[in-house]
Amino acid sequence: MTDLRGASVVLRPAVPADVPVLAAVRATPEVRARWRGGDDLAGEVAADLADPGTRCLAVLHGGRVVGMIQWYAEEDPEYRHAGIDLFLDPSVHGRGLGTDAVRTLARHLVDDEGYHRLVIDPAADNAAAIRCYEKAGFRPVGVMRQYERGSDGTWHDGLLMDLLAAELVR
């Protein structure tokens, strides 16, 4: 895969040398609250990079790794679609980089990989992420009740969002 260029970000395949910075981003309180993780975040990031079912891309801004966006595929022809997940360093939040990263990856998945439908599933209370994804063209489908267990041990709702190829905001 070649690098994907957005308006402000570059997405490139994440490599083992990215693990320390990605683990540091995952360790920030804002990211850890959503992505959680155990005591060995570097090990978890390395495992993500090694997972053949997930494609992990480093998000670069100004030549610096500021996060990761990943995608997975459902290849059953009856249900074919791709899903996206993203985390960014809180120091770059609010600059439109998340929307740029999502839009850039979505464009690749639609134009180059031929997916007609994409999904993303932020926490239902993550208003900033939901706004970010809506700017790229994702629409709410519905609330997934008690979808994931939070760091506090209780169940939290998720929001299923999807995007059809024709709805991608380019």
C-alpha cells in the first residue's frame, strides 16, 4: 500500500518503529478512556500491527506520527463492507485532522478497494468523534445499547454509523 495523502495528514502503513509513539498516545488519559488497555500498551499496539485482519495506518501531520487509523473488512459477498477505528494525540484534537484522516481512508476504501459501505462505532457519548465522522459523511444508524464495557466496569452505549460510497464528503 502506498501512502494516502489528505489535506493535512498522510496515512502510511504503521511499522514496529511506530509502536513507542502510538503506545504513548494510547496512554494519554483522553485516548485511554476510549481505547482502554492493560499495563503493556506497547505490546497491545504491536499486536494490533501484527493482526492480519486489521490494517493499521500511522497518521502523520507535519511529518510526525500523531495517531493511528485502522480498518478491517467483512469479505462475505452478501455483507461486504469495511470498518474504521481511529485515535489521535489529544494535542492535535480540534484541528480537523480526524475528519481528514477518516475522509482520506474512506476515499481509499471506496475508490481503490471497492467498498460500497463503511461503518464506524464511536461511544454514544463521544460527541467530538461523532461530529468528526459526520463531517466525512457518516450517518447515525442506531444506538447499540450496553455495547462495550467501560474502564469503570459498567456497560456503555455505542453509536453505529455508516457511510455509503455516494455519501462520502470529498
